[in-house]
Amino acid sequence: MKKSEALARLRRLRELISEFGQPNEPARHELLRLTRELKAAGSDNQYFAEKIASIERLAAVGFSACRHTSVAGGASQVRVFALSDLGTATSVAQESTFFPD
């Protein structure tokens, strides 16, 4: 996967994360597909893969009908956690050599 393709997928993840707070199976499935693709392509960088895996786990909470209510701050806080991991993953991808230009 080229760096531009990875960055496009990361941008799409940002859009999907913004929908946390209610069940949305199509969005959850798309997010999981994107995270699988990114983890496979970025498997040479463990830190990047861990951040993407974290987003994947947070999606299970963010797209749940009620699981996000068990988190202090609710869906908004789950979104903050996911966006923080996404920001880190994006920075790593931009500065990395494991995605060719």
C-alpha cells in the first residue's frame, strides 16, 4: 500500500469515528475493513499496528447501542480516545518508510 493510499484510509477512519454514539453496522464494517487493511500493510511498525488495533476495539464500543454509556463521558469520550490514536497513527504513517511514496 502506498503512503497516499494509507493516508486516504486514515482520513476515512476519521469520518467513521465521528459517527460513534449509535449503532451503525455498515460504518462499523467499513471501519473494520479499513483497520484490517492498514494493520496488514503497516505490520512492520508495531506501534502503528497497535494504534490501529486500538481504534478497532474502540469501534465496538462507539458503534454500540449502549456500551459507550459505561465509559465516563460516553460516546464523546470514546471518540476522543479513537481520534487520539488516529492522530498518532497518522503521524507515524506520514513520517514512516514502511509505506512507500
